[in-house]
Amino acid sequence: MNIEKLKYPIGKFKKSQNLTAKDLSILIQKMESLPKRLLIEVSDLSEKQLDTPYREDGWSIRQVIHHLADSHVNSFIRIKLALTEELPAIKPYKEELWAVLDDSLNAPIRPSLQIIEGVHQRWVILLKKLSPAEMKKFFKHPDFDEPVKIEDAIEMYSWHGEHHLAHITTLKNFKNWN
């Protein structure tokens, strides 16, 4: 398998131009189901399997799980900031450095799976109640030229969960761990 397919098993993120209410509902449903689907994929893996990278020079499954918890907590907070402040400037973090901290390399995955489950429950409750006007609110990310709309963040983080879930399932299929 080529390196690009290993890096982006579902393809690179592509922002939609006009998300409909139905599109957003589907994206939120994917976010809602992610914790359960993730748990199903990793619950029977050994410690050695959890420490297997999904590609050469890539993160281990353990690091991916911890990264999902870190990333999705940050996104949940960014959306809450956008809902409660006028164009808040968010603080980015260096995910590649967080992924090599001791907790990402060695901690059990259960706490991060619990974080993902809890954050997604709260996130989905919030997102399902947003009005069309609230979906259009923004936050400013210093790495992006344009402010990020909440609806675009929903699309991005729905993709993000599917992207990392595919890293895990692709590795499991390649290693015949199913």
C-alpha cells in the first residue's frame, strides 16, 4: 500500500461548500457513534498490538487513541468559545509533540476512551440543539487564513474521527487481527 493511502486511508479532508441541515445531521451521527465503534475496534487488542504503528514513522494505535481524546476535547472547547464569544482566537497545540509525551506513549487507553465517550456525548447534545445561525458562528485559528465556522469544524472533526478509526481498521486488516 502506498504511503499516501496509509497516511490518509479515507482521503484528505475536503471542506464542503454548502452543508445542508441533513449533511450536518449525518456528520453529527458519525460523531455520536465514534466512541462505540472505536471501542469495538480496540477492546481486544493486546498491549503489543496497541503499540504497533499504523504505518512506518506513524503513531501507534495507543498514540492515536490518546490523540483523539486530546484533539476532540480541544475542538469541543473551541466550539463552546465560538458560541459564547465574538470571534474568539483559539490556541493551537503541537499535536506531534503531545503524541510523544509519556501519557501518549505509555498510558492505558481506557482513560482516553472514557474521555472520548464523555466529550462526544456532551458535544453531540450541544451540536444537535444548535440553530442555523449558531452553526455559522466562527472562531479564529491562527494557522488558517479564514475564521472557522462551527459547521465546518463539525465536518472536519467528523472526518478526523473517521480518519483515525480507519488507521486502526486498516492496520488490523493488514495484520489480520480481526
